Amino acid sequence: MSSQDAGQQQPVALHKKVGVTELNMQNLEIVLRSAQVVFVAFCADWCPFSRKLKPVFEEAAIKWHDNNPNTSVVWAFVDSVKQADVADKYFVNKYPTMKVFINGELIKNEYRSTRSVEALTDFVKKQLEVSINEFPTADYLNGAISADKRNVIAYFHCQDCADYQNFQKIAALLRDDCSFWVGRDAALVAIKENMMLFRDPSTHDEQKYTGSFADYEFMKNWLTDKCIPLVREVTFENVEELTEEGLPFLILFRDPSDKEIEKKFTETVARELFDQKTAVNALLADGFKFAHPLKHMGKTSRDLPVLAIDSFQHMFLFENMSDLHEPGKLRQFVMDMHSGELHKKFHETLDEKIAELQKKSVGAARCRIWRSTGR
């Protein structure tokens, strides 16, 4: 080695492993829109489950990028203590929470399965899978389609145009809520216009999309309304599935024959909570069948209708049902849940009840003492 070589620092060949990107408010939007799939873990150092997840999540990210270097995927991490603004933006208040963004948009379902390297990478792989089924003929479609599911059936005159790309993006967002089908019949070559139908599983009616396929937001909103009902019925059969979505429940316990309150609740949700589909699940419950949660709130079927939020930590009661008719009251109730105001009031009320019980207990004890002494 020459003296000149010895005096210079030699470059070292390093294998740089792509791992986890740390998110903050400055890089948030850029990162979310930088890949087809962005898988985000919201953690807090004070939480033991977060501390346990972090090395597993990092290992899964490195393994993914090593094995799939050309995929459009970002694994991201949010320190929810240091980056509280990011956690608050997505109403994260339990840790760890794992959310998925597809083409920059948040999907409804959180990741709530096994926290292992294999399970995490398998989940990301699923998000990249084609979410559209192709069918060559109408007979094939009728044999393959499930009548019990919400189905979207479309025909496009081109596959390399913006119209179809919009459809692909929306299908990826709603893959868990609808089955998407695209015709590939040779006869379709002559079609010059696109066509899309929604087939309702309850009525089997077909509703035709009449908007522009070039208008991404309009088409997404139309399909979201069809694939994700604004208000759903919770039953013993689907409650576990709804819980797995990871969203708080806004539940109206009612007498199923009371169609007027159903209508009022649905209309109010549509008017005031149109932007909360990915933040809260608006549900209807049979107040006679779901007697246990009512009892938990000190209510019975005689008190129906009853409106409450189940945050999976506490049940928050909508105190005055007549307020449902007042504009903004329902929205404020939900916003107070997101902000932690309901949680705060819950514990303040609980503390007051405990203090009152303690006073009564002390008073009763003193009464017994005085009686026993004859004074």
C-alpha cells in the first residue's frame, strides 16, 4: 500500500438494509403517498406490548425488503409520545396500533392478528395481491360470484387508461368490503364506454354507476357508500368480525320494531358523521338480545332506545336521547370520545360515585357504632 493510499480513508462496501421509516408531521404525507402500501405501527415506549412489537416489526421490515426489493411498500413507525400529533390525527389511543395506507389512503381495518415476523409479512403480501377478479363470460360470473357478498361488476374498454387505474386503486381500498369483478369477454372489445354495477346481496338489485370514471373521489365515495353501509346491524354472529375492525362502536340499542328511531339515527349519522367511517362504527343493536351491555350501563329494555359508544375500554352513554334531534350533538359526542373528554368525564363521575359510596359506608358504620353503644 502506498503512503498516499495509507493516508486516505478507503471506501467500505456496505449492504444497506432498508428498515423502518420513522414518521412525523413533516414527512407524513410524503411517505404515505410514496408507496402502494404503507404499513404503520403506532407505539409508545411506556407500553410493554409496544416495546415487544418494535424489534419484531423492524425484523419483518428488513426481511420484507431483502426478499421483495422491488415492491412498493414502506414499513413505518410512529413514536406516539414524541409524535403525538400524528397519533391524534388518526385517533390512536391504544398501543400498539397498526394501520394500513393504500396509495396514501387509510383503509378501515387495522391489523389485529399475530405479532410475528411471518404473520406481518404475510399480511403485507396480501395487501399487494390483485383485488379484482376477472370473468370471461356472464355464465362464468354467475357461477363464481357469491350472492351473499357485496359485488361490484365492471366493464372497461381499456386497461391502461386512467379510468381503470382509478377503479384498481379503489378496489384495493375496499377489498375487504366488496368483491370486484371485471369482464374480459371478447365481445367487450367493441365497447367504447365503461360500465359499473353494484349488486346488493339483500335484494339482488343492480345499481348502475352514472358518474365519471375519471373523477376518482366521486367514484370512491359512490363505491364506499355501497360497499360499507353507513349504519350496520350488530348481531351475535358478526360482533367478533366488527370488533376485529378495531374501531369504536357507536351503538343504538333499540326495539327492532321502532323504525322511526332507526331512520332518525341513520339520517343523523349520514348528516353529521359522513367523514367518520374510518374512525367509528355506527351500529344498530337489538336491545332485547343485547341486554348484557345495557345492564353494564345500568339500563334495561324498558329504557330503549339507548345510545352509547363502546371504546373497548369503557361504555359512554349518550345522556339525553332527545338531544339526537339537535344539530351537532351526535357529532360532538363522537368528537369528545376522540379527544378523551368522555374518558375524563367517565373517571370523574366514577370518582364521585366512589366518594359518595364511601361517605354512605362511613355514615352507616357510625350509625352502627352509635347504636351499639346506646348513644
